[in-house]
Amino acid sequence: MRMKLLTYSSFASPGIQPGEVEQILAKSRANNARDAVTGLLMFNGAAFVQAIEGPVAAVDHLYMRLVNDPRHCQISRHDDLALERRIFDEWTMGYVQINGGWLEGQYDVADALAREMPDSVRKLLMSMANTLPFE
Ligand SMILES: Cc1cc2nc3c(=O)[nH]c(=O)nc-3n(C[C@H](O)[C@H](O)[C@H](O)COP(=O)(O)O)c2cc1C
């Protein structure tokens, strides 16, 4: 089955309530388990970054739902790539919240970044995590 990986960033819509992200996640995980979609969602209180991967049709359908979701805005797509092996294969939707420099669930960040992935995807995740590569 052909698979793809898609990443985007967006901003939480004004007036989003605390707790709404938990609802989004619960729904996402149920839908994604059904649709064989896996991925990672990062949120810093203002912006989202998400990677979604799985069968081409499932990922494309999900992206269509996402761009029409009024809970976020200014959606900009980054990667849209064919994928041979999943990056986040055991996460129906891994979640990392970043608050004021403190990483909640930082093991997930380390876990996420330790995986093999295209450079462009790593760059996007790192820009959200505000982690600089040690060069
Ligand atoms: C930041 C963000 C991330 C989301 N991630 C997913 C996701 O991974 N999977 C999913 O099914 N829905 C996700 N959603 C929700 C979808 O936009 C949409 O509301 C939902 O898929 C509709 O599901 P339903 O047709 O079962 O009601 C996300 C929404 C937001 C705002």
C-alpha cells in the first residue's frame, strides 16, 4: 500500500478553550486508529505543528478535514512526501506540549527526534521544540 507523510503548521484560533486540545486528541486517536494513520502533534499554546502519515488516501482525506477545521487557522503545508516506513509507527497521534520553554512530555520530543526522518521534517519539529542542533 502506498503511504505518504504530510506536515503542516497552523495557529490555534482565537478563543480556543483549555481542554479543547485534549478533545481534539481523543477524537484524532480514535479516527487515526480506524484509518491506519499515525503521527505527532506539537502545540506551544499558540501554534501547532503536525506530522501525519499513513495510506495516501487516508492522509489526504484527513488533511481535507484539517484545513476546514475552524479550531485552527493560517494552515501552511510543509512536507508532502512518499513514505516507505512510518516514522511514528506506534503513535496514533503522539502529543508534545511546549510551555514557556518547559517541555511537557519531553521524553516524547527526544523520542520523536531520535527517529530516522527526512531533514525537512526534523527541521520543522526542531523549530517547534526550539532545540538547536549541536553543530
Ligand atoms: C490541530 C488539529 C489536529 C488534528 N488532528 C487530527 C488527526 O490527527 N486525526 C483526525 O481524525 N482529526 C484531527 N483533527 C480534527 C479534524 O480536523 C476533524 O475535526 C475530525 O477529523 C473530524 O472527525 P469526524 O468526521 O469523525 O467528526 C485535528 C484538528 C486540529 C485542530
